[in-house]
Amino acid sequence: YTRAIEYYTLSLKYNEEIGNKSGIGTSLHNIGHVYEDQSNFKKALEYYQRSLKIREKVDEPARIAESEVNLGSVYLELKEYDRSMRSLQRSLKLFTEMGVRGGEAAALGSMGMVYTEKKEYDKAIDYYSRSMQIQRELGDKIGMAISLVSIGRVYLAQEQYEKAIFFIKQGLAISREVGDASGIKQASESLSTAYKKTGKFREALEMHELYLVMWDSINSEESKKELVHQEFKYEYEKKVTADSVRATEEKKVVAAQFKQEQTQRYALYAGLALMIVFGGFIFNRYKVTQRQKNIIEEQKLIVEVKQKEILDSIHYARRIQRSLLPSESYIDKSIKRLFKKHS
């Protein structure tokens, strides 16, 4: 059991790592089941309740119903009959709504057990019978055998030994037919008690011997299961290790890619910065050149204006000179007059 809990705990951790809430609920439920098999009902209750809370958050009606059935069984062992019945009634309601007939049969059978413990035998037989009817419809022979033996045990508790033997023998026959060692063990144990009560000691001894054989067989089967569990654990741990190595390698690759991308980003930023600086330099030179060009243009314009003003002044002076000086024809005429006077 310790190793089974270790195995399911590893499964729980793995599901928590990958965020699989449904798997977390199942792992918690399985751990609770191991504690229930150990009769550690307080621990079983703790894990079943944790599993139920997860399953309610994930909204898994079938698994919620499963959790309630198991909680009902644990509450029954703790003799908290009212809580047990509430859990079982909720599971029955959910199974009925979903049309899960096997679940209905399980819930009804567990409710029969509650009434048996409360010594409400008529109700117990009624619920076992309803459970067996569904099992018969489903062809669930192991379930039918359990229900028959359960009804027989109710009659055994009431000291109605012949009725008890009648039902338990039917259950034993079915368990033998399907090879259910656990069912044979339970039926042979109850029959041995019933035969003793009726003075049939030879039959009681035969059933007791059969019980011991089944007990040994089941323990041997449990040893095989433990070996299988160890193999599963080894494979699981190997898978987890491989996944861990792969995850580490993937992280390294991602880190390298991130570093490369970061370097590329830095190079890009540096390139952009250089481009901005160079662009600023070019723009500044352009502005200086434009300013110098504008100055030259302004100076050129000033020179042209000055030249025009000078030329205009010259032209104006010429016009004045021309207006003040006598014309050439006037001078010619004056010279001719002078020559005439002296001649």
C-alpha cells in the first residue's frame, strides 16, 4: 500500500505540473481508495473530499457521482449514516440523470449497506434487490453475486439461516462461474457461518476450507499486482525523467533562441541608432548648406541690386550730361559762324 500511495503521489505531482485538473482529481481519488483499503478511513475521507472539490470545479458529473459513492462508503465505516446516505442519494440522482445504470446499481447497493448497519433490514433487502435487478439487466454477474450474498447476509443477521443459505449459495455459484475469487471468498465465509448455525458442520468445514484457499489466492494475486505496480512505477519514473530531460533541453533551446533574438534586437537597435545619428548629421549638414546657399543668394541679390543702382546712376548722369551739353549740330553751326566773322 505504501508503494501504491507513492505511485499515485507521483501521478498527482505530474498532473499538478502539467495543470491537468481532471488528472489531479483522479490521483487524489486513487490515494483515498488505497487508504480506504487500509481501513484508514480518516485519511481516505480527506483525499476523497479533496478529489470531490476538484471534480466539482471541473464540472465532471460522472466523477462527482463516483466520489460521492466512495464518500458514502467511508461515512458508513465511520458510522456517520446520515452523511453516508446524503452522499449516496446525490450519487444516485446524478447517475440516474446521466443514465449510468451501473452507477445506479452501485449507489443502490451501498444504500442497502447503510440500512443493514442501521438494522433496517426490510429497506436493506429492498435496495439490494433494486440494485440486483439493474445488474441482471446489464448482465453484470459479479454485481449480481454480490447483491445475492448481501441479501443472504441480511437474513443471516436476522437468524433466518435457510433463507440466508438460499441466497448466498446462488451468489457463490455465480462467483465460481465467472472465477471471481473475492466473491467466492465472501460467499464461502458467510455460508460457513450459516452452516455452523444450522448444525451442518461438514458443509461448514468445506466452506471454511474454500475460504482459506481463496484467501491465499487473493494474497498471491495481490503480490502479483504489487509487482505490476512496481513495473508501472519504474516505467512512470523513467517517463518522468525523460520528460524532465526533454523539458530541460527544450528550455536550453528556447533560451538560446531568446539570446539570439535578443542579440539581433540589440544589433537592430544599434543600427537604427546609427542611422538616426547619421541622418541627423546629414540633415544638419543640409541645413548648414541651405543656410550658406541662402546667404550667397542674398549677397548675390545685394550685388545685383547695387550694380543696378550704379548703372542707373551712370545712366542718369549721362542723361544729365546729355541734357546740359550742346548738341553736335549746334557746335558745328557755332564754329561756322566764328569762321565767317574772322574771314
